Amino acid sequence: AQKVTQAQTEISVVEKEDVTLDCVYETRDTTYYLFWYKQPPSGELVFLIRRNSFDEQNEISGRYSWNFQKSTSSFNFTITASQVVDSAVYFCALIPLGDNNDMRFGAGTRLTVKP
Amino acid sequence: NAGVTQTPKFQVLKTGQSMTLQCAQDMNHEYMSWYRQDPGMGLRLIHYSVGAGITDQGEVPNGYNVSRSTTEDFPLRLLSAAPSQTSVYFCASSYLQGGSGYTFGSGTRLTVV
């Protein structure tokens, strides 16, 4: 099965707190890509990061960081020192490079950052 | 500006009406797809195309029709709208299917009454 699970439906934090959004995936394929997208209240989908299955290096981009662990099939996203502008729905997604190359999305996590 | 353009942004339909959601991209991407977004379910694939003249079904294709006569355009047709098709629809394109990351349109919010 190709599946992405974001167990946290909603998270609420106070500004400047750190927050981690969890993503667990399932795939039969050994080669795949993982993504995170942000959907702010305006509704568009904003690409944040892509990671392929052969690259387990963690990545940091400003206040954002991603922890990819193949051993636990997880691709977690941490926002450090959260800001009100981080309030959005965040989606984790998977593209397995096997017979079916469709992008599969998790259900999303709604993050609210309060001032 | 390069990107994926969806029209209309909002639409209200009566049950049984038909309509076409338009999607156009100017990045010469071969792969295009349509998703619907429903609360608590993320985005689900409706139909996709790997190039002009080639289309295939995704996870939730029933009630929708697509065609791809040009590389740039990938319209989504609702044949006979039903309230269950009330959703936000996103069109996406990519240079290749899988792996290269998708560019999404701004979405169409459709309400069927």
C-alpha cells in the first residue's frame, strides 16, 4: 500500500515555541520522493521541500528543518521559534517510483500559532 | 508569469448541471493532474495525463472526464454535478511524472447545491 499518515489533525502553539509535525509513510517501492507543502489561509499550495529515498541527510532552511528516517518511515518537519505567519495547513506527500507514480497526500495538519 | 492557471476560482452549480474547470500551464510540462481537496482527507487524485493525447484515472475518477489535446491545457469536466462533488479542485503540473515536484494552481472552489 502507498499511504501517508499525518496523525496530528490540529496543533496550536504560542509564538516562539518550537513545533514538530509528524509524517509517517508506507510504500513497497525502494525509490520514492517525499514532500512537504504549506497551505496558508489564502488556499494555495506552497512547495517546501523534496527529499528522495536515497538521501537521509537532514535539511535545515532558516527556521524550518526536516528529519528523514527510513528505519521508521518518517519524514518529520520542525518549525523553530514559530511565528503567526506559520499558521497554515501542512501536507506531507509521497511519490513512489514504481508502477504507480501518483503523488499521495496525508490528510494534513492544521497549525495555529497564537501571538 | 510562468505557472499553472486555473479558472474559475469559484463556482456554484445546481445538481445535474455540467461544467468544465480549466487548467493551463506555460512551463512545457508533460505531466498534469487534477486533485480534489476535502476536509480531513488531504488531496486525492482524480485524473492525470503524462502527455498530449494520454490520460488515465486516479483514485477518485467517477463523475469526472478529462482530455489532453495540447501540452498546455488539461480541462476537467463534471458531467452531471452532484453535491458530493462540492470540493476544492487543484490542477498540478510537473516536468516528469514523479519526483520532480509539482506546481499547483491556485484552486477552484466548487459548490454543488
